[in-house]
Amino acid sequence: MPDASRPSGDPVGRPAGHPVGAGRYAPSPSGDLHLGNLRTALLAWVLARGTGRAFHLRIEDLDRVQEGAAARQLEDLAALGIDWNGEVVHQSARHAAHEAAIASLQERDLVFECYCTRREILEAPSAPHAPPGAYPGTCRDLSPAEREAGRARMTALDREPALRLRAEVSSWRVHDRWAGEVTGTVDDLVLRRGDGVVAYNLAVVVDDAYAGVDQVVRADDLLSSAPRQAHLAHLLGLPEPGYAHVPLAVNTAGVRLAKRDGAVTLRDRLAAGEDAGDVVERIGDSLGVPGCRTAADLLARWDPETLSREPWVVDLPR
Ligand code: GLU
């Protein structure tokens, strides 16, 4: 059980006595949500409400922000019948908490500065079994003189050094509602980028804990990030949430659904003469529960046990 009575002043500044037991949906406001995003949001809402949890929305606006997209996303979610508890959190307003978490890792010597460019990382010879592009450890154990040289180089490039976690484990295990026990890589992941932006992996952990989120539902392209995030939570003394990664939506060629696939957003569907109920119905059909017109219908009728783990192939009439 997460600790509900954590004192304030903890690494994420979570208020004391914050209620526990919540799900969430955390879109990046880079454009309108497409059918796959809407399906994930509905599933997150149903899984939270169906287990008596609160449901929170968080706008992940640390980068890739499109003007006006966040407000449209909230409107679209509401149109499907999704409701939420409390204020919508904007991740950009959580800077102090993100920095406090980094500072608490720094105090334990779990952070190092990295002066590598992306290109240097890609071109460096990596460890024998490391995936391509994995951080080769270049800046992990530099001498003070080498660090000075690295900082001077950054200053010349008008960049900050990135901050990386000095990982002391190479893997971590999480539990996923459908995938079961999943063990995945933990590496010297970036905590703050060279452009000063706090890394997604850190922000998501700090902000989920702050909101009392103990159930993370999202698309399964993020399953491989869950062990890193759970390990960070562990290091920060935060409860590790349970995970439920749901299949991605793909086009008829099996490629991840995108804007170029046609009329894939709610607004596109409305322009094509459908209404929000039709869109929920389309999503319900994909889940094997025909005739659902609102999020509440799905909550009443969809059994999470029946979720297919295959991607949802979206085949829209042209
Ligand atoms: N903001 C991420 C996205 O829109 C989701 C992050 C998460 O749910 O952890 O893909």
C-alpha cells in the first residue's frame, strides 16, 4: 500500500495526508488526440472508476506544445463522458518539485553531469549487449579535470550539461495488469536535458506520486520505460504504481496511427458527420462491447479481463 501519511517536504513536495488510489491520463499537448489516444483515455478512466479510484488529468507540456491543443484535448475527453477529480495539473507548473527530486538524488551522489552530444552517444562503441544508442557511460566516472574540460565545452556550445542518473542496478521489475511481471533495463537515464528541460521519465514519476496515482494506464509503447520509472520512484522513496499498458492503435498497414491516416481525431469524425457517441461506439466495438455511447456505458459493460493484447487496427471509411 502506498503511504498516505508521508510528511510534506518529501522529495516531490506531496502534501501530507494526500488521498491515495487514483488513475490518470497524461496527454502531451502536441496536437489533437486521435482515436488511439481516446481509446487509451477511456480505458484509463474505466479502469480507475471501475476500481473506485479517483481519476486525474495531467498535461505533459514540458516540450512539443502546440498552442491551444491542451484545451481542445480536455474538451474532447469531456465530450466522450470522461470526468476527472480536482484541477488539471500542468507539468510545466511542477518545475520546483522536479528540481527538488533531482536535488535529493544529487545529495546521495546518484547524479552525474554528461557532456556528450547525441551524436557522440550514437557513435560511441557501446557495451556488448547494450541496445543501439544506449548510453556508453562516457561521463560517468570522469576526473575533476575532465569535468572542468567538459563544462568548458558546454559553455562554448551555450548548453548546460545534461544530468544523468548514476544507476546502481541494471534492471528492475514491475507488475503490469496484462503483461504480468516485466523486468526491463535501467540505465544511466537522463534526468535533465542539456537544454534545461526535465526529462519525461523523472517528471512522470514525481507528478504521478504527487497526485496519489497508484494505477498507470497508458499505451504499451511505454511498457519498456516502466522499469526505469519504477526504479526512480523507489530511489525517491515514492510508492511504485501498478501498471496497465494497453495496445496501440495502428492503421491498416500495421503502422502506429497518426494524423496522416485521415480523419482520426474526434473533430475530424464530427466533421465527417459522426457525433461523440459514434466515436465511443467505434471504440466500444474494438473492445467487443457494441452499442456503448458514453464512457459510462463502457464502464458498465466492458470487462477488462477481455482486453485483446493485439493492436487495434483502425480502418475508417474513406
Ligand atoms: N505524455 C505521454 C504521451 O502522451 C504519456 C505519458 C504517460 O502516460 O506516462 O504519450
